[in-house]
Amino acid sequence: MMRFYKKCLCCEKELVGRTDKKFCDPQCKSTYQYRKSKEKPERFYNKVDNKLKLNRKIMKEYNKGGKVTVRANILTQEGFDPNFFTHYWKNKNGDVYFFVYEFGFLKKEEHNIEKYILIKWQPYMEKAMTNIKSS
């Protein structure tokens, strides 16, 4: 009986074992699938999700105390994009904070320098959200 030897789709080593085998080990299979997924264009959902995750990570990193002011250029250099947020909250002064999950930001300009005021979601904001929805 003649056997056809196949090669691993990832590393091209000769395969031994089952005739329908495509990879020499689980690591090669994972590497191959990762490469294939990178060749496909990123889906819109993934782009948005990745931006939201990055924004949240950056705000969490810079806002350790619950409220802080940070220069806008520092956050944007880290990859922060203010166009991606999950919801908003309006305070009594009419300022609109944009949130990425539990971390919020408000853009301000002080002495011709753009800054973001970073805050963390507080329980009292939930009531204000209810008022916004019903108005």
C-alpha cells in the first residue's frame, strides 16, 4: 500500500500518524489559525470593541483616585480616541461626560491647553441617567 506523506500547513514538517492530519502539533495549529485570522479584514465590531477596551484601559491607568485632570495629548499619545464611548452623563452644570463603561471623560481647555477631566462612575449618576431617559 502506498502512503502519501503530507506536510504540516504551518511549519511544513512531514506529518506522521493519521492520514487526515493537517498539523504536527497544537502549537502549529494555533499559529496557523492566528495567521489566517490576521489576513482577514478586521470586522467593524472588533474595531469598535478594541477601541473601547483601549480607551477604558488608558482611563483606568490615569485615573487611580476617582477624579483627575490629564493633558489631552498625553492620552492621545497612548491611543485614546474620544470618539469611542459607551454612554454619557450630564451633570447639574450641563457638562456632558462621555463614559467608557465605568470611566468617564470631559474635554476642557485651560490656558489654551486641551485637557480631559477623568472621573469614575458613581451610584448617584444612575438616578440622573434615569431622568435623562424619561425627559
